[in-house]
Amino acid sequence: MLSAAGRLARTRALPSATALRHETTSSVSGASGAAEAIKEHSEHVKDAIYKNAEREVTTAEVVSGVPPELQYRTVRIFQPAKNTMQSAGPGTQKWRIDWDTLPAGGRWENRLMGWASSCLGLTRRRADYMQGTRLSFRSKEEAIHFAEKQGWDYFVQPAHAKRIPPKSYSENFVHIPGKLRIARTK
């Protein structure tokens, strides 16, 4: 069974790859013209499927087999912050989905140390098994579409742009009366 995008791409009158190959080889000599024509054809098909078709949202909650307590959880769609290492750029281009923590989802705090846990081994409470789960997507629209398709409530957390104030080495030596000098490293 085809989706709406697949049906749209199928009903559209697209020339076949062999027809494009014959057209380009007659007008352009060499194998590079045929390869370019096939590449254009595949891009045309991708455009027809992904960009020109509207996405239908049919919730999959009935047939997905997901436990009912997971269907009514709120998910957060966000773009992760930049890592502090030098290779931080590639990790921030994706959008992620993760689940909010449950208020009574088996979380407890150790009275002595103050550490938090998400599972009680001795009691009959369930642990929050979705706490460490996250899904990655190429764009915000894909993440929103997936959440709507699964029937999940969601909210989009806006990306925060980090603002680094201008730094000056001479500020380390400026005399400010009455204040203690603080070494500014950032």
C-alpha cells in the first residue's frame, strides 16, 4: 500500500530513465550526459515525493503496540547544544526527540548523598524506561511530523544562540577602585 506521496509520484507523468538517457545521448555526446540525465531524473522524483506532496498525518497509536502509558506522554523536540570540544559543529545540526520525566515514575532521591535514581528495585513501582531514549531527525519538521504520526503530545524548545561577549586582554589590568580583581578567563 502506497502513501499519499507515493501515489502522487506514481500518477505524475515522469519520463523513464531510459527515455532520458536516449534524449541526452542524442543531444550530448558521451556517458556523462546520460549520468547527468539519470541524476536529474532521480532528483525530480525526490522532489515529487518529498517536497510537492503534503504530509498526511495518520496516527499509528492503534497498530504500533506501544503501551498505553507511553501514548499519553509529552515529548520534547529540541536542537542539542554545542559540545565544548573542537568537533562540536556536526552534532548540533540534528533535531532530537526525548521524553519528559514522569513526576512519579519511580524517581527517588537518596537522603544521604542527594543522588537521584530512576528505578526502585525493592518496590513494585515501574521505572521510567523512556528516560534515556532519544530519537534524531534531520529537521524540525521531520521530528514534528513523526510525533504527530505517533499521536504524541509535543512541544518545541527553541534553540538558544550562545552569546560570547567580546574579550579584551587589557581588561585584566584595569584598576577598578573598591572591587576585587577577578581573573576573566571566558
